[in-house]
Amino acid sequence: MVRALLIRGMLVGLLAGLLVFGFGKVFGEPQVDRAIGFETAIDEVKAKEAKGIPVLQEPELVSREIQATAGLLTGVVVYSIAFGGLFALVFAVADRRVADLGPRATSALLAASGFVAVYVVPILKYPASPPAVGDADTIRERTALYFIMLAMSVGAMIAAALLRRRLATRIGGWDAALIAAGAYLAAMTAAAWILPGVNEVPDGFPAVVLWQFRVASFGMQLLMWTTIGLVFGAVTERAAASGARFPAQGGVRPTLR
Amino acid sequence: MSDTIFLPTVSAQPIPVRQVLPWAIFSVVAVLAIYFVGAEEGATSLFHGMYVHEFLHDGRHLLGFPCH
């Protein structure tokens, strides 16, 4: 049963990854190219100012063309399959344990929670940044801060889900969910307030490119989580209705959902 | 009460945790995959060189990871 869920999760992740690649290719890549154009222009100006000193050309290990096609596809698809698999495992634990709403609603809520915890809240503090934004000398600090924020966000979301379950029997589902959501937001607001900020946008970097890059990044993540949440739920419900996936639990689940 | 009908409003039991645990190893694989997409040859390196970083460059930026 878990095996079937895991395989389903990874297949849905693959589907999501292909959609996200298409979206990223159309809306994200132009912004990456513009940012690299800015970076190159800055480097040229610097080279002119420092006449006589040879420009340190970075060796191009992978061409831009490969980066923007095979590289983007690989990165996005591997990422999506991995999250599809993780999603399925969390679903296997959470379904009928943390929430009992039927596979479609549980899957959709789980994906919404994942989107908020894994992407939305961390990037509100440490937003996605195009090339040329970010000092190479601070990559260690920035990576550490980003993953600390990510870990705290995911941890707080899990804690909130458990809190909701505890409260639900006493004060009802709606109030329990509101209190849990409030607790998550309060914890993450405190974390964002305590953690140091990062501002390494170079002078003169076009604001429009930064904005559009971040909107494209947001869109890619929204597309991935929506696809995983909705498709996984639909397929799981269909499998459950046919009784194929839950024979050990007595077969038929109510289909009135 | 001849018209009493059975309404299955209570769902089946959750999947027992001991059935999920053996598959948890896949979460390690998944996290490792996400690490490779997001951070390898950036802040930390398992391999020498920059090939992984350069190949996955665009996805890393667009997925929201700090890249360089």
C-alpha cells in the first residue's frame, strides 16, 4: 500500500516537473538571461576600469544553452519527483491520522501546507534571487540561513498540524485549525524577526527583472505543489473507491465526498 | 427501525506506522536528491569541481535556492 502511494507520488512528481519545466522555460529563463546580461555588462565595465589587468574569465563548463534546457529540466524534474515521493510518504502517515477528510481534501491540504512551509514562508525572508544578485563570498552564510529558515518552517508546520489534531476534539475543527495556523505564523514571524536579513542586490540591477524572476519562481513552485496535491488526491481516491489500495482496511471507503 | 441503513461515515484505520517505516529510507534518497539540485558545489561539495553546480544552475536559481 505504501509502495503504491510512493510510486504514485513520484509519478505525479514527474508530471509536475514536466509542467514546471515548461512554465520555467517560458517565464523564468528570460529573467535569468537578463540577469546574466547585467552581470556580463558589469564585468565589462570593471574590466575597462582596470585596464592592463587581465580579466578573469570564468571557464564555461556548461553552455548557457545546456543550462537553460537539459540542466533546467533535470533540476526541476529531480526536485519534483523527490518532493512527490516525500509528499506520498507524509500522506501515508497523515491520512486518517492527522486529518480524516478523504484522500482528495487531505492531499490538497497537505500540498497547500507543503507549499507554504517549504517555499512561501522561507522565501518571504530569503527570496529567490537571479544570477548577479548575491555575493559569492557569502554563499555559505546565505545557504545556512536559508536551510535554517526552511527547517524551522517545516518543523513548525508539523507541530501546528499536531496541535490542530490535539485541539480539534476539545474545541472543534474550525477553531483548532485557526489556532494552529496562528501558532505557525507567530512562530515563523518570530523566526524571521530574529534571523539576520540578506540584501545583496547590486546597485543598478533592474527592479523589473528581479520582480519578474521572483514571480516566475513563485509560479513554478505553485504549479508543482498544485499539481502534486490535486492529481495525487484524485488518483488516490479513484484507487480507494475501487478498493484496490485498501484491502487490508476492509476495502470500500465512502465515496460520498 | 426496518429502514435503518448503514452509513459508512467512519473511515478505515490509518496505515500502521510500521508499514510506512521501511519506506522511510526513500525520504533519505529524496532529501539527497533535493540537496544535489539545491546546494551541491555551492556552499558544500561532495564532488570536486563545479560541473553539477553549473549544470543545475538555472533550476537552482528558479527553485529559490541561494546559488552563488
